[in-house]
Amino acid sequence: MAARPNWSSLPSVLIVDILSYLSHKDRLNASSSCKRWRNCLFHPLFWQKINFRTSYSDRQRTKFLTDRCGRFVRQVVINFDSHNHKEVRECSQILDVLCGNKNLTSFSLLPSSCHIEWPDTQSTYFIDRFLDCIESIIKNSKKLKHFSLGFAEELLEHSSIILDLLGRNCSRMLESLHIASIKEDSENYGIIDLSASQFLTFTALRHLSVDYDHMSNELLSAFSSGCKNRLETLVVNVHGIDSEHEKVTNYSWVAVRKNCPKLEVTVNLIHSYDGVQGLLDILQPALPLTCFRQMFCTDLNPSAINYFSSHYKDTLRSIYIIDGLNDGFPIPYFSHMEEDTFVMLAWRCTKLEEFTLLGYEILDDDIMAIARLRGEQLKKFDIPLSCIATLDEDEETPARYAYVDDDFVLSVSNSLKWPWCPKEDSELPLAVFDAQADAELAYIEILLSDQQQK
């Protein structure tokens, strides 16, 4: 009788080659055959990207993967609850291990909030520890292509130092840089001193997110004619607007679009009443606006929405507006045009694919008009039931809210060619109803999606 094959005697290079043809699940099953195959499972080829999660249920897995793969993994995402001291410590320990990794090409922090709650009496120690680790990671990772701090305000306060480090160590490799922030108090915050010249050192940059506070004609010149950079996405977060802020001219946007024909711009207004009022000063005809978001700004600027319709009809694909109800009722907005502002937007912006309006009053007839104008091209159409207003005949003010019948829902669905229904209150963020609720929970994941590696 022939002897049974001894799979453990195969050369490691053959075991790794065999495992490379298997799915992740089958690879795990095969590695249970013996210790040698188990060791080959942790070959760097199979762990090029790891999403570390510090939650209680993932903690053991994360610690194991950190110890086994932290020094050779290439792409890292760290998800942690920034209000949980234990998870902040866990994140710090992961960073300690990553300091010795010379293979990193992508580094992303994804905290649950824009503020990190450091352990009591040790806040200075932990901030310095985080920053020291980030400095070591940048210095050791000469091939870093993606860098994101996920709106962590206490780290972004040191953006100027971090930019200089990236410029000295990764200027020819870095393709994606995210240093935009979230200011929950848009009227009182310090502006970090960043120079446009700090961005000139990056010759491969494709994706950038930055605060409007740092937008300038000089910054855009870094991506204009004669520059090697071919920017593809630019995300601008708007908070307060300084009265002395330099106005970015249409000429600068024309020059950028000439050098970066694929450029797509996202504008996020976050807790920014000033941003709503000054939106027409931010916008320029040549700005290639692809996505507009407005989050808890307490007001709407119909004139700016009309501007979208006139100037971004060939670029605008997504609009997302959310605000809190006013004493339990949706906020009305007033347009000087005969037709509704958003109906005109749907008519003129032929690329529009996503439309979300939460917290503002919208007529049932206007919902139907938007659905008919955009049809199946509109992939997302989120309107709360509690914000839908109905007019009785010969009335100019809403007769009732939060009532639509099955025939209306069916008609909208038929126009869209997919099953549509208005959002129930239970599906909406708590901050829409409660002014004391944490509004950040309503938008943090949406904004973090801008920072994912392309």
C-alpha cells in the first residue's frame, strides 16, 4: 500500500502558492491541517490589507493580527470608539507596532467622533504618544500613498507639522491626503496655519480633502497648468467664513480644470450658518461641483440651489441636506421662482443620481415632479414622511403633514422604476427631532466615506 502523502513536508513556497488560489474561507480551512500550513497562512501575501477594529467583540482578533501582521501589512484602517478610553489605548498599541512597519502604503484612522476622549490625567501623554507614532509611521513608510486622520481634531491641530513630515518623506508617492476637519462650533475655533506652499511638494496627489479656511488661489495654483498633479477629487469642508478670507476666483477654477479634466469637487457645509449665507461667494461657474452636502446649518439658501441648476447641470450628481425640525415641524424654505427650487434642480441637472432632503418641508406634488423628471436615473431619493406637505385645493399654505396614500407612493415608484417609500421617523437620525442629540452621529460615517482609499 502506498504511503499517504505528507502535506506538511511540502516546501513553504509551494504551500503559499497553493493557498494563493483559495478563497479566504478555504484558506483558513486548509491552514488547520497542520502547524506548518498554519504558519504559511500568515505570509505577507495574504495580509496586505487589514481593518483593525478595537470593539470588545473584535479585540482578541485585532490583538492577534497586530502581533502577527502589524510589521508587514501594507494597507491599514483602524476603527475605534474615540469616546471609549480602553479603545483609545488599543488604538495606541496598534500604532506602536505600526511604527516598525516599512511597507505601509495606506494609513487611515477612523475614530467614531471628531474628538478623542483621552484617559483622565493622561491626555497630554496620549496625544504625544499618538503624534510620535504617526511621525514614526510617516518617516518609515517611504511608499505611503494614502493618509487620513479621520477628522480627529486633537491630531489635526498639528496638521502643519504632519504636512511637513509627509512632504519630506512621501512627496513623490502620496496620492491621497485627507486633513479636513469637523467643527461642531463653527463660530468659535482656531484656524491652523497652513501654507499653500506646503502642498506644492506633492507631485502625485490625486485626492485631497481640506477645510475651506485653507482654500486660496495659491493653493489651486498647485494643481493648475504646468503642474504634474492631476487632481481627481477635492473635498472642501466649510465651517465659519472669515470676512477677510480671500475669494477663490473663477479664473483659478478654469486653470485647475484645464490641468485636471477629471476633477470632481464635493462641498460640505457642517454646522455652518455662515456657509449657507455666503455660499454664492464660495461658488464659481467653473467649479466642477459633483456633490453638495449641508448638515445642520439651520437654514437653506434657495438662491444657491438655483445657482446649482444654472451652472452645474452637467456635473452635479448628489445633493444631501439634513437639519433638525423646528418645534416638531419641518422647516419651510421660500423660493423667488415660480417653480420649486428643487424641481428646477431635478429638471436641469441631468446627472443627478442622489437626492436627500431631511428636516425641510417639501410638497407632495414637488416629490412627484422630481421623480418624473429624473426617473430611474435617480438611485437614491430620501424624503421623510413627516416632512411631506399636502395642499388642499385653493390653499397656499400646507393643510397637513405626514400623510400620503398608497396611490401616491405607487405613482412615485412607477416614475422611478424602483420601489420607493418615504422615510419613517424611526429611520431618521435622532438629531432631526432632538436639538440636544449628538448631530455628529447623523453625518460622521457619510463624511468618512470621502476619505476611503480610491
